[in-house]
Amino acid sequence: MTNNNNLQNKTSVRRGVACNALFGVLMCILTASLFTTCEKVPDYCSRGNRYDPNYEFCFSGYAYPLCSGRSYNPLTQGCTEQDDVGTRCVEGPPVKLGTPCAGYTLSVGAAPPDGGRVTRTPDESNFAADEPVVLSAIAEDGYTFVGWAGASTSTNPNINVTMDSNKPLVAIFNPASTAGASTHSLVTTAFPEGSGTVNPAGATTYDNGTSVNVTATPAQGYTFRGWSGASTSTASSISVTMDNSKTLVAMFIPTVYTFRVNSIPETGGTVFVNGTALAGNVEAGTDVTVLAQAAPGYEFTGWSWATGSAMDITNPMTINITGNNQTLTANFTHTGITDPCTAEPGSAACCTHNPNYPGCSGITPPTTYMLTVNANPTAGGTVSRNPNQTNYNAGTSVTVTARPNGGYRFVNWAGASSSTDTAVTVAMNSNLTLTANFTLIETSNPCMTEPGSPACCAAHPGHSSCGTVGILEGDTLIYEGQKYPTVIINEKRWMAKNLNFNVPGSVCYDNEESNCDTYGRLYDWATAMGLPPTCNSNPCATDIQTPHHRGICPVGWHIPSDAEWTALTNFVSTNGAGANAGTVLKSRAPDWNGTNDYGFSALPGGNGLGSSFDNAGSNGYWWSTTELDASNARYRGMYSGYSFVSGYAYYKTNLFSLACQQDYAAWGSAAPPSRRP
């Protein structure tokens, strides 16, 4: 997924961007001589929308505060300085809802291509809304103009069209009449180009009276609309009697799918589709840009599909609509922090948060704020502040650090932050409270008193004292009766086959043993890490060993962290930043559709959740040791339809594949050279 919003490159049409209303009252401070040209305004920037030049995205459907001459940033929901990133209040002419900035596209063609040509005035492909265009069909020698097909069915070679939508137009030319001759020519073609095929194709000569069966087949993303020229039937297969030379055009139109969006919970935020809080019918192959904007007191946590495929946290995100009707959900989580203007309009806290809020005029906000810190339980640890004081000037950044006492471990913060990091930084723009939550370390853990014992390894099979040592014979790793090819990339040795180690909690795709032989086994995160199942729903980052966590890999090997996956994809990519990493890491056909330049031999093992499975043969997903929060962990994904390797987070209860990497120490003093394609 990219953040390309398919910007138009036209500069001839100028579009202003108007302000929205707050509580039904238009409050817009105009900025002199500021207009956004079509070089910068993305598709579907309608009147009433706002344009953010940093994100190159339009925003609408949200109550914007009055910025008093400053800029408004919809992502932070606050005002910024005039020259900083944000949206400025400007005036401009209305832009029709759903109209790209540059207007509409006119596609023209001739059938057959050598039968004639089409001219248009002005000679462009993109036009402003409602702009008139003059078209002329000019026949070549040996051909006669028959009529138009597509946006017009006129038989006049000179026509006028008004660009109020995207329009396809094809001029149809017939070969010179051969009536009464013994043979005739049938010329077939598809329009627009690449939309489908016709059989028989091209020009074919037939005896007089011959009945010819002609069939139109749409390409992916297109639907057959009907015939033009020698037939106007809407049946994809027709019979044509050859009593004269004829031209037959198969007309195709892009398939339209329904694209729906929603928010969970409904009050958590708004989803914008191409700049508006609306969705609907979308042509196949169209890029749709979605953006999730959290409501006050909520934060965006990721996208999910009705099909149950992996969650994506890219925001904004561009999707190519292909294949079926789709429903996309933006997931939001309540942060526990609410907008003070919602709770107490006009209060000091409200006016400090938003000095331009109605009723805040003349109120002087406080200049210092108090930071209160606590430890829960008090015996669990200590909390420190840097700088170490109680009251701070407005805007001061304070780093707060939690340190557990012996027998305890840090869990997370409560109050002004919910982070699981031991150190957090807060900005003092209001009075804040931060509580560090600690929990007792499991004193009954047998690995603390008897590392490597049967009791330890039964309870925690991923502990470093447990497990079987893999035997490396040449480039082949032998582990628990299975043989795994290995490959060295960037001085790191990787298994070049998904782990197929049968431990409780692991499964074969579709519960078919043959799939384990092909793709390896699937594991939830806790099982893969060799940790208790409770780690799938609780913070367990402190249980991940450093610098390497073995999990259920053989001794001397470990599950890669998110950083190690990033190092791999950056190393193999053409630009050093992950581009085309999926292509070069995926196996070649018939196993997958990659080039396998490095011998990594990634396979599309799919994924599972409970008793449901999906995507085997199409996508592959691999866990990392890096935890995002109590319920989510980082993984890497590769896809049949994309060249990149994704790096997102998803529920720990999902079932993904595993790829093990050899520990650095396993090399000894001399590391083998990196493999290069």
C-alpha cells in the first residue's frame, strides 16, 4: 500500500478550497491571494472540503475550529502557524462533488485503427467540468465513416460533447462496399484498448453468405456492454452473415464494485474516501485513498477487511479496487483522554486547549501545570521525572521513567499515557497524572529455580535453557527430524523454509497434514515465542529475551525481531528502503511468483484464526518477536499482487508462519560472506 493520491498534472484550472462550518456557523478567516492549483489538489476535492498541502489530501465532514488567521491541521485537530503545515481558509469557485480537479477524461479511438482517425478541439485528454469539446471522424482511403459508439451514437462525423463525466468515444469505419462480390472482409476490434478480446480478431476474408460466429471476452476489471457497427446486440456471442464487408466493435466498460467503509466504534472517528465522508460505486482498477480521522478522545489503531485479512495501519492508505465488492473498517480505541471543551466548554482547561473556542475570549489560561506521578502498587517500583519538579511551564516536555523493584515487572502506564514503554515523554499543556502499573513476577516459574528442567521446559518451551540443538550439515539444518535448507544474506544465516516443528498450539493450514509438508506449520504469537497462552492478550515484552529470543527455534537460532526483518528487506531491495523486497524473496513459479534472487524461498503459507484459514497460495505472513501492545505483535507479509514486504502489527491470536535466523555467536570468529544474486 502506498500514499500516492493520484494527483492531477493540469495547471489550467484553478480551484480554491472553502472552509467548513462549526456548529452551523460559518467561521472562516480568509487568507489573501492563496489558491491551490490543480498541480496540488488531489482528486475529488469538493466545495466545503479542506486541503492539507503536507498530506496532499482533502478533508470534509468535520467541525473545524476558527483558526484566527492561522492554519488548521486536521490530523492533529489543532491550529498551526501560518507558514507551518496545515489547511488555510480560502475562497474559491464551487467544484462539483466527485469531480477531479482537472475535470474529466475523454478517451477516443478508431475502429479499425487503420480505417480513419479522430481529431478533437481542444486537443487534450483531460477537461474541466462542463467544458465543450468538438470531435471529427476522418475516414482513410478505402473506408467510410459509419457512426460513433460509446458516449454518442450519432452518424454525423462532426459532433460536440460536454464533459460532465468521463467519456469513451470510438469512430467506426467500414471497408469499401463489396456488395455482390464473391468475398467480403470482416474487421473486428475491442474498445477501449486492453478492455477485452474478440474472436476472430482483426481482418478476415469470408465467402459471400458465410455465417461467422463472433465472441467478445472481457479482460479482468471490465464487463461486456454490447456490439457496435455491424451489430447492436448485447449478447457476447453473435452470428454475422457476410453479404458485404463489415466492421464489428466489441464495447467494454469498467466493472463497478461497491466500496463501503465504517468505523468501530461508530463514535470513534470518521473515514474519508477520496476526501469525502462518502463511499459508493467504484470502477475496477480505480485507486481509492482512505483516511481515518479519530474523534476527540480516540486514536486510530488500524484497518480491517470484512474478509478477515490482515490488519493494516497505513494512514492515509491507497487501495486499488479489483475483484469484488469490499467493506473496509477503521478501528479506533478510546484513549481515556477527552477534549476539555467537550466536557467543560469555556473552562480554563478548554481555553488552554483551544483559545479560539467560542466563549474563550478574554480568558487568560494558566501558565504552569502540575504533573502527578504514582506507582501501582507502591511496592512495585519507582517513578522519576526529568526535569524533576512538580510544576512546569506550559509546553514543557517531561520524560517520566518507571523502574520496577525486585520481584516486580513494569506493565504499562495509566492516565496521560497508556504506553508499555518504561519511559514516556509528555507535553505539559494541562495538569496531568501518570501512574506506572507493576505486577509481581511469577515466583512459581520453575525456570527461575531449575532452568532446563522438565518442569521448566514444559511450562516455557521457549526458554533459552530448553530445546533441541539443530545440526547444521553444510547448508542444511536438521531439527526435530525435519531438514531445512539455509541461506546467508547480509552475513546472517536464515532458514529458507518455513518452520515445521509440531508443538501444542500449532496447526497445519486447513488442518491438512500435507499443507505442513508444503508450507510449514502455523503458530499464534505466544506459541511461537514459547510463552504461556496468556501472552496473546497481555503485555509480555519483558519476557522476550535479548539480544535474541529463541522461541521454538532450535538452540543457537532465534525468531527475528522487527528490526532484523527490516535489515533483511532493506538489504535485498533495489533502493535500500524495502522496494521490491517481496519480489526477490518470494519463491519462483510454480511455488509462487517471485524471482528468489537470494535463495530465501519464501512460500505463501496463508494465515489462520481459530478454525478458519485463508490466503494459502496467495499470501505469506511471518511473526517477529516485537510486541506492539497487549494484543498485537509485529509481523512481515508478502503478497502475490505486490512487490513489497509489509511490516504491520496484528492480533497475537492469528496463526502465521515462522522463519528462524541463526544467532550471531553461532558464526564464531569468521562470518561467511553474504549471498548476492
